[in-house]
Amino acid sequence: MPKQHKSSYINKDAVKTNTETTYINKTATHLIGTNENGDDLKLIISFLHLQNGYQCFSDWSKQDMNDFWNFYKKVHQYTWTQVYATARKIQKNGIAYTIIPVKKYPNPEFKNKLSQDITLFELRVDAKKRVHGFRNKSVFYLCWLDREHKITH
């Protein structure tokens, strides 16, 4: 008769250590800059409020994702002063910070939960793709993905 193995069995001695577990950050609020105010702080992106019912990264192609991650790396080098400096009415370039009226956005339930003092805006990933969200302190809360730039059109 074959020997039966317990697949969930781990030798108790194998996991005993005398070292204390070390964490990079015990809570997310201790991340550098996330709890600070000021336009000279570097932008940090959070996906906490991403409305994936509208559009999800799984809808994006591999090239779309490459474009997004290049944008992600680039935008983390910007301060909020630099982000605001990209705002223009015509001949937009760079990340092109643009305030968008709340009524343009999908998902009324989510929009209705936002405070009246929140400004929604878009950032340009490339010539076609956009990401939309709001700022709180140094964090950009990405709320909507807009691969085909349809939200404002």
C-alpha cells in the first residue's frame, strides 16, 4: 500500500526562528509623503478608488499596459507644482493636467459619495489614453481608466 502524504504538513522545527519579522512599513499611512500637504511633494498614485466596473486593466493590451507603466514611472518624478504646470487649453503636451466636470463621469453612486470640494481631473498617459481621479494631500487617487479617451467626448 502506498504511503500517504499530508500535503499541508510543515515540520514545526523548520519554521522556528529567533529573528523578529521586519516590515518596510507597518501601515500605509507611514509611506513617505502620503500624509503630507504641499505642491512641492512628489505625486503618489493610489488605486484605492479605481472604478474597475467602468474599465479595468484587463481590457488593456500589452502595449497599453507598457504605455501606462511608462507613464506611472514618469509621473512619480513630478511634484504637484510640475503637474499643475502642464495644464493648458490648447496644444497640450506631457501629462496635461485637465480639470473635468463631475457630471462627465460614470458611476453616479461613487460620484455622489465624493465630497463637494474634490476636484476631478485627467492626466494624459499618451496621445489617446487618460487616467482620471482626484488629489488628496500628495496622493493622486486614480478612479477611472480611459484607454480610448471617451469620458470627456
